[in-house]
Amino acid sequence: MLRLERRVDVPRWWTWAVPVASVLAAMVLGAVLIVSSGNDPLDVYRRIFESAVLGSGSLSGTVVAATPLLFTGLAAAAAFRMGVFNIGGEGQFIIGAIAGAGVALRFGESMGAGVIPLMIVAAAVAGALWAAIAGALRAWFKTNEIITSLMLNYIALNIGDYLIFNSESSWRLLEGSGRMFPQGKPIDTSAEWPFSHVGPVDFPFGFWLGVIIAIVVWVLYRRTRFGFEVKVIADSPSAATYAGMRARRTIVSVMALSGALAGIGGASDIGDTRHVFDPKGLRQSGYGYTGIVVAALARLNPVAVVPVALLMGGLNNAGRALQGRDFPAGLVGTLQGLILFCALGGEILARYRVRRVAKAVLAS
Amino acid sequence: MTTSLDMATADATVPAVAMSGITKRFPGVIANHDVDFEVAVGEVHALLGENGAGKSTLSNVLTGLYHPDGGEIRLAGEVVRIGSPREALARGIGMVHQHFRLVPTFTVAENVMLGHTGRFNRRAAEDRVAEIGEEHGLPVDPSAKIWQLSVGQQQRVEILKALERDARVLILDEPTAVLTPQEAEALFVTLRRMAAGGRSVIFISHKLDEVMAVSDRVTVLRDGTDVGVVEVATTSARDLARLMVGRDVVFNADDGQERASVDADRIVLRVRDLCAADNRGRPALNGVDLDLAAGEIVAVVGVSGNGQRELAEAICGTRRRTGGTVEVDGQPTSGRDPREMIAKGVSHVPEDRLHTGLSPSASIEENLVLKSYRRPPISAGPFVRRRAVRRNAETLIERFGVKTTGPTVSTRLLSGGNVQKVLLAREFSAAPKVLVAASPTRGLDVGAIETVRGLLLDASRSGTAVLLITEELDEALALADRVAVIYEGRIVGVVDRASADLTEIGLLMGGGRPPAEEL
Ligand SMILES: Nc1ncnc2c1ncn2[C@@H]1O[C@H](COP(=O)(O)OP(=O)(O)OP(=O)(O)O)[C@@H](O)[C@H]1O
Ligand SMILES: [Mg+2]
């Protein structure tokens, strides 16, 4: 029989070794699956690598795909660090997109590029307020935030659907093809976020914004009084109260911060890529949920979220490019699931030691 | 069940436990260095040493929690490798930790039977627990829930748990630290009885008189090595102290020290009619009145569970007051917010050090600024100044003699006594107006106790009013200007140190009627 036992001392270098090993383990498990579906794993992996990294324009696609995950990954990491399990990145992302698109549609024409900061602020505030609902319920009524934030996702999705499919809201395109097929109204081209070029790679503005925010969040958690409070509250709520920290207020703040990060992701979706509020597309992408995987694999380190988002974005990008043609359907999603599975498993193995226990000893 | 230890009863000359050459290293420290340790069948064997000497580490090696880097363990002559506490228990070694590991919402019987596989039969379990309790003189109601029990009773449950698995060797890590003197007395009787019945008891304590009273032999550890094994019959407390510290120890150093001059006109803590409820919502404080002048030390003594904890918490703002007022230096306080009390200059050494007073996973340096991180010089605007945090830690570690490999070590990894020093260092260094200290010397070695008592006197000399909550009358009488007796949530008598009479205080503690003029 096997038993788990807590490890007393965990070496430092495991911090990065465990995630790397997890990804490798996931690839091995994935290879087994690919073989059993009658394909050659080496060939499949080579093609994934090609369409995510090597091919012309591949890296640009990867960066674009990584951008929303960067925000939702940061959102999850910011909350999970305090043991506040915000599963609502999905909903906060959508609310952010609604706010960002709303501002761009209303002021885009008149303000030009000046509307971009306004989009960011509006999306951040909307996402923060949306998340703060679950935060306040947790802080004052001890409601489980996993459930409330998840429920709020469905509400957000339904609001999105309502705006485009069931109403004549100002988000909806009411002329041209919009009369036949319900769809969002495109924002003014002057409100679209700029791309910058580094060598052959195109970087969306949102990506740089995400990188800067990742660093800011890292500083916030590592160097400020707020970060110190978060750390103590996560470790021992009674010590935090004793030391005069306001645990409830901090829970709501962390939730709002997390929601704001996801919300900015929603604005980037409008400004960087889609240029239109598209609830159906967002629902299919599931950025909020993938963000949780990103945060877990980054071990909740905001700066580590950047490379991990690129990894997951690369997989998404490759999956999209290879779709159809003799490529195992759903493989990319499966690989991402395996990576999460192995990351969580690796986490357990890092903290606990598995021991074989003799039957005779147990029987006593 | 057949375990290797059953054979021991047959041959009493083979030691029940023989550890030889045990070495255990942690990053940066050698907690045990080539330690030999032997316990005979049927003896109570004390393990003595200063804070951080390696006592807990050695017992954790024996119970399989730590794996030694070197050395050998024999149980009844047979070399064994102990992989986990569970394996240790299966081999007949039980441990009662300083922090109990019981499930508060479970009954006594459920807790004792926890870890058994198979079906749980309530009736059978309760009968069995009652039977073992009776057999060993450890009466406890098997159907009571753990949270309803006093700390002393909870400890009995822990012992029963080990006995139920038929532990032949029982390790108790500072068991008396949480007990009242009466409860400790009862525990000693139990331990002697278990030894007489052929079991072996390893008893870890800092209190020399207890060690002298209960044990047959003593092994002394100093800085991770064993410096001697002595028979209690042929030694004295003074010799043990010398062996432990490595030099002569002066007992009762404080008696000679100059006392603070109490500024009776400046009342810095005025408590009026204070009421509060305990964790279960029942009234625990029923109208407490107290005045503390600047530079005064007032000890609150009483049998534990008479509202001491609630008194400290209600004053310091961590427990809601249900009535009454607390004034600090003439200013009223709302009592709704610990931060308010901290800002008004009230320091608090809580009973539960590691989880209330400290953030266990945070580093030592972080815990040392747990309250001061909000203000300069530790913070600058929204930022915490890491340089200032480090400097603060280096000063305090040095000044309070915290034994550690560095300021960034996680506080949880320190030895019990050093955890406490971190907490005391922070609270004393805040230069408080009022210091509320719950049993500040509990769990400390003799040297550290002297240091802490000296610090309390220092604090009072610099004008701090000290409210010392303690169960040790000796300590109260050695330090306090006045002794207040608490009983069922009320102060039933206040006695001046000069006119203190032990029997009278004892009577008051037990709820006896005080003479009229003392009230
Ligand atoms: N898990 C650990 N990691 C790192 N260092 C440790 C660990 N456990 C103990 N130590 C260190 O080993 C030394 C011995 O600690 P130990 O807990 O055995 O002391 P002790 O004799 O029980 O002291 P006390 O009377 O204060 O409880 C201390 O310096 C302590 O900091
Ligand atoms: Mg110890």
C-alpha cells in the first residue's frame, strides 16, 4: 500500500524543476495517447512546434494567443496567492470586454487612440466590481467564492448573449449583415490597439501591457505592505487579525485586483484582436479557465505567468493552425489538461513523499 | 499484535530504546550531533536541555518524523529503521506532541480510534476507551467532544491514544507547559504508574523540579550533543542546570534587582466592568475592574479557564467586549479593532504563540515586523523597506538571543523556545505603554526565563504597565507589585506583594471567600 507523507525539507531548486518536469511528463503521457490513436508522436510534436514557433508568422500567432492567457493567468495567480479561489476569470474577462467595447463604441470615433487608456480603465473597473461581488460575499458572509465566482461566470455569459442576440443594444450591429446574423458592432479603427514589430514577430499592445502588469503585480506582492498583509492572511488569519490587519478588506481588494486583471484581458480582446464584442467566440475560448492552468503551472508567480502563457498560447495557436488535416482532434486541449494534471501531481510529489507501507505494519 | 517491544518485558536488562550516534542536520544547523540515548524498561527518563538543544529533534527521529543522517536505533535490542510516526506506533512508540493533534469536533472515543481501519462501532469504542482510562488512572468521558475539554483533559486523550495502541514507549514533549500545577501533579502519578507497569516514558521538560520529581534518570543535551546521563537520586537541580547550560546558573536573580518606582498618579490602563464571552459564546468575563499605573507590574493568577485568556484578548481588542470600558492613558478605546490598541501602545503576548502571535510560514524577519510594517522606518509609503526589515531582525535576534541560522528562516522551523523569543522580541521592542503577557516564560529554559523576567522588570522601569497573566504563583510573587486573583471571570481579590500570603491566594483561586478587608 502507498501512503503520502509530508516532506519536512524541500530543496529550493525544485521551484522551477517541478514545473519543467511536469511539462515533460505531460508530453510523455500525451505521446502514449497519440500512439494509441494511431499517430506518430514525434511527428505530431514536430508539427506543433513548427506551427507554434518555427513557421512564418507562427511566433506572432503564438504571442497573440498568449495575450489573453497572460491576463487571466495573472488574475488567477493574484487571487490564489491569498488562498482566494477566484474561478470567475471567465466572467470578469467578459464583463471587461463588454466595458471595453462599450467605451470604444461610444467614444472611439471622437477620441481616436486616446480612447485606449479609457478602455483599459473601464474594463479594469468593471472586472473589479464584478469580482468584488464574490469577494464581499466571502468576506462578510463566508460564502464559498469558488461557487459564487463560478455562478457569476454564467451570469456574465448570459449578459453577453443578451446584448448581442436578444436585444438591440448599442453593442450589436444593426445594419448590413447584422440584420441577417446577430453580431457585434466593430469598434472604430482608430480605437484598435497598435502592434509593434520586433524582428519578424508582431507584438500586440496588450502583450506588452500584460508584461508590465506582471512585473507590477510581482512588486505589489513582494515589496509592498499590501503584499505583506496578503502573505500573512493567507498563512494564518488569526495572526493577521492579531496584528491589526483588515482581513476582510484585503480579501475584497485581492478579489477586485484579480477581477481587474481579467477585465483588462477583456479589453485587450476587443482592442488587440477581435475589434468586436463576440460572446460566442469568448465562450468557446474559455480564457478564464485556461488562465487557472497557467497560474498553477507558474506556481502563482506573476512573472512566471509570462513564459507559461506563451507556452499555452503556443499550444492553442498550433491547435488552431493544425485543425482538420489528419491532426488528432482535441489533442491540444488534452495536452493542456495533461499539463495541468501533471503540474498538480508534481506539486503533491514536491510536498509529500510517497512511501510503501508493509501490510503487516498497517494491520496492527 | 506482535511487536519487537513485547520481547523487552521478558528481558529487562536490554534497554527498551537505544539510540546511538544519532546525527541529524538541517540546512545550516546540526540539530543532533552523534547523540547516544538509552531508555531502560520501566523507567521515566527525562530529556533536558536549553531551547534549541535538539530535544524535539531527537524525539522526532525516534518517532520516524525525521530520518537521521547517521546513527542507529535499537528497540529491545533489535536494529530498526523507523519510516514514519505510524510505523513507530506500530512498533510501540507513542508520542504526545506539545501541540495536540486532535479533531476538536470529534468525540474522545472517535479521536482515540482515529487511524484504525475497519468499521467504527461507537459503543465498543467508548467502552474500550473507558476501560483503558480506568486501567491507567486517566478518567475522561469517552462521549465528550474534544472542544468541550480542558487542555489537561485533552492531553489525557492524547496519552490514551498512545496507550490504546499499546505503546511500550511514550514520549511527552513538554507536557506540563500547558498544565496547571494540579494537573501536572496528576500527570506525574500517571507516568510513574505506567513505568511501574513496565512501560518506558521519555519526559521532555525545562522545569528542573519536575524532572527531579518524576524521573529516574536524565540525559542532558547541549548544542545538539549529549553531555551526560545522570541518576536523579545522586544529583541536584543545581548540578543539572550547570550541566545543561555549561556554567553556574543564578537562581532568582530578580530578587536583588532594583524595582521600578510606580507612578501611582498616572493610571495607564483602566479597566471597568469588562465583560466578554468565550469561544462558545458563554460569559467568561463578568465585570472585571483593574487599574495599572505606569511602571507597575500586576499579576493575574488563577486556575486556568477562569477567564484569563478572555481578559487578555478583550483588553487587546482581539475579542469582542460585551460590556465595560478600557482606557489607555486616559483615552477610551472602542475595542473593536486590534489595530487601535496597537496604535495606542498596547503590546500583547498571546497564549497561542505559533498561530496567533506569529505567522508560522513567514520568516523570522517578517514576523519581527508583523505589527510595525505599517509605519516608517520599516515602510516607506506603500513599500516595505527590506533593508530596514533585515536590520531590525539582526538587532533583535542578537539582543534576544534567538538561536537561528539566519533571519530568513521560516519561523515554524525554530525550536519551541526560540519561536517564543521571536514573539517576545517583537512585543518588548515596541516600547509599549501597556504590556499584556500571557505566561511569557512558559516553555523557556532556565536561562531564557531569567532573561524574560529581567525584560519584564526593565519594561516596568521604563514606565510600561505590565499585566502578567500566569499560573505560576512563584513567578507572580517574584515579579509583581500586586497580585490579582481571577475566579469565574471576576477579580476576587487584589493583594500587595509585601503582604501576600500564599494560603490566602490559594483560597481565593479556589473560589473561597476572601477576608472582607481585602476586597
Ligand atoms: N525542520 C527543521 N528545519 C530546520 N531547522 C530545524 C528544524 N527542526 C529543528 N531545527 C533546528 O534544530 C535545532 C534544534 O531544535 P529542537 O526543536 O530539537 O530544539 P529543542 O531542544 O526541542 O528546543 P525547545 O526547548 O526550544 O523546544 C534548532 O536550532 C532548530 O532551529
Ligand atoms: Mg522542542
